[in-house]
Amino acid sequence: MKKILKVLGILLLVVVIVIGCAATYVGVALPDIDAPADLKVELTPERVERGRYLANSVCVCMDCHSQRDWNVFAAPIKQGTFGGGGEKFDRTMQFPGEFYSKNLTPFALAGWTDGELYRAITSGVSKDGHPFFPVMPYPNYNKLATEDVHSIIAYLRSLAPLETQPYPASVIDFPVNLIMRTVPEPANPMALPKPGDAGYGAYVANAASCVECHTNQEKGKKIGEPFAGGFAFNFPNGAVLRSPNITPHPADGIGAWDKAAFIKRFRSCVDSSYVPQAIDWAKGDFQTVMPWQMYATMTDEDLGAIYDYIIAQPAVAGKVEKWTPPPGPGS
Ligand code: HEC
Ligand code: HEC
């Protein structure tokens, strides 16, 4: 008996040491990312324009890196906050911690080299080497064409500096703080396909991270079929929004939409007749996290290419219940 206990004791000790080493490795040695490249991006007007388009219409950097007015439908950017960061992602929205987007204007980034910015955008690693929480879809930006990342950097350098106070440091719950360290990877740039080429729609859809929200996830892990929806967003008032199925399934997805209808659905958020709707949270009004107004400024060519790409994906059955209103008073 004593012998068995001794053996069990030693085994337990070994297990504890192995787990301890693994946690130390993950905590200290990861992310295993190279030093930032020695890079100097030349600021040409073409780059700034391309970067403006990518950062505002496709990758929608400026959507997260400005403060949004959640009391208006689709949460447009609050005046005077453009590029200044400070948008909070926290546990009330089921994030595993508390994260603030950061100021991307020269006020904050003047001390960053272009190499550090390139690495932050494509690998999700800060100037000091710590990894970001992937609320920022850097695993998608990882595949952006090098020239596109250079354009985004040129655009950020061209922004009007916006002075802000430092935001609280991000707090990440255990064990996500360790898991997160395994996410960053060295940039893996694709060649930029030309509009009309095979692969162009996939490129734009990846840059716009459509599949990230339109795939069901649990605790940051994809558990559903791509584009089949079901990812739940919990609002602080108890309402639940779920991303719809946008696979080409005729009844449950968008298989019955033609390209014109698809493009029109985006444009309807920015055309001249659009009146921003106020959201009454107490009444349980429908609100969305999809940044319609930003995507709506994509070109017809790019929205059309995304449509062609999505409509060529496998159709997946399963209608998603898009909205569960908050529990009423007394329930
Ligand atoms: C869905 C929201 C979201 C999108 C889209 C997004 N970001 Fe971020 N970004 C964040 C958050 C949140 C952080 C802070 C992460 C953390 O602290 O773990 C961050 C951090 C950063 C940082 C680090 C800044 C610092 O001071 O540490 C840079 C640089 C950055 N983002 C640039 C970009 C660029 C460029 C794009 C578009 C190509 C982009 N982001 C798109 C949410 C987003
Ligand atoms: C931040 C998460 C998020 C991102 C990113 C996102 N969506 Fe959505 N999308 C949603 C949610 C949630 C809804 C349902 C609420 C609504 O209609 O606004 C939705 C609705 C839609 C609808 C309407 C479907 C229907 O049945 O009415 C389409 C089409 C769509 N998204 C396509 C896209 C495309 C294309 C992209 C990439 C360019 C994209 N989405 C990116 C969250 C997202």
C-alpha cells in the first residue's frame, strides 16, 4: 500500500512538473515571433488612398479603433473619436476579460516603427512583444498582401493626431491569457489577386473577416460550418443577437439573393434616404454588431466579388434565430 502511494505521489509530482513547465513555456517563450522587420514605408498618395479604403471599408480598422454609439442602429462612430481608440470589449459582451482598442493616430503611434506596425497588424503582437486578444482579427490580416499592409501603415501615418488619455491595460482571464499566446504567427502574405481573377473574392472576404462572425463559436473556438452563422453576441440588457446563415442554402441562407440584392442590402445603410435609428435599450430594440455603414462603402466590384465567393461555398441547412429579445420585466 505504502509503495503504491509512493508511486502515485511521484507520478503526481511528475504531472505537476510537466504542467508547470508547459505553462511556463507558453507564458514566457510564446509568442515565438521574430523581431520586427527593418521597414520604412514610403508614403505615396496611392498608398494612403488604398490604405484609407482598406482601413475604413474592408478591414474596418477604424470601426473598432474609434468609439461607437451603441444607442444608434449599427453603432456608428462617435464624432471626435475617429482613430482615437477607447472602444471597450468586456465581460458584459462575454469577452474573456476587458480590452480597449488603441489610438492609431500619430499621437500614439509616432514612437512605433513601420516594422513594429507591420508585425502588430499581421501577427497581433505589440511593440513590447505581448500578444493581443484576437478580438482584432489579426489571424485574417496575417494573409494580407504585403503591399496592402504597407498601404494601411501609410494611411495611419497620414491621420490627424488625436490626443487621448492612456486606456486601461487589457485584462485577460485565465486560461485565455495563456491560450492567446499560441495565436500569433509570422506574417504569411498572399499575392494580391487582380479584380476578376480567381481568388479575388476570397481575398476581399478574408480581409473583411466575414467568416469570423458568420461561423458559430464557443469560447473563441469555431464549432460551426463556415458562413452558417449562429455566433451569439450577448448584449448587456440580456438580448441575444446571432449571426445569420449566409451560405447559399436557398431557404436558410442567402441562396435566393442575387448579386444586386446582396449589394443593395449594404447600400441601404448609406443611401440618402437612410435615417439612423435610435436604439431604446429598455424597450429591447433590435441592435446589430455588423458594421454595415463601414462595409457599405466598399466598391460594387468588391462587394460583388465577396458575393461570388460566398455563393460558391457549400450550402449548409439550418436557419438561425437572429434575435432573442431581452427578458421582459417580471420574467
Ligand atoms: C474587431 C475590432 C478590431 C479591428 C477590426 C481592428 N482592431 Fe486593432 N485592436 C483592437 C483591440 C481590442 C486592440 C487591443 C488588443 C489588446 O489589448 O489585447 C487592438 C490593437 C491594435 C494595435 C496595437 C496598438 C497598441 O497601442 O498596442 C494596432 C497597431 C492595431 N490594433 C491596428 C489595427 C489595424 C491597422 C486594423 C485594421 C487592419 C485593426 N487594428 C483592426 C481591435 C480591433
Ligand atoms: C462583427 C460581426 C460581423 C461581421 C464582421 C460581419 N457580419 Fe454580417 N452579420 C452579423 C450579424 C450579427 C448579423 C445579423 C444582424 C443584422 O442583420 O445586422 C449579420 C447580417 C448579415 C447579413 C444579412 C443576412 C440576413 O439573412 O438578413 C449579410 C448578408 C451579412 N451579414 C454578410 C456579411 C458579410 C459579407 C460580411 C463581411 C464583409 C459580414 N457579414 C461581416 C455579424 C457580422
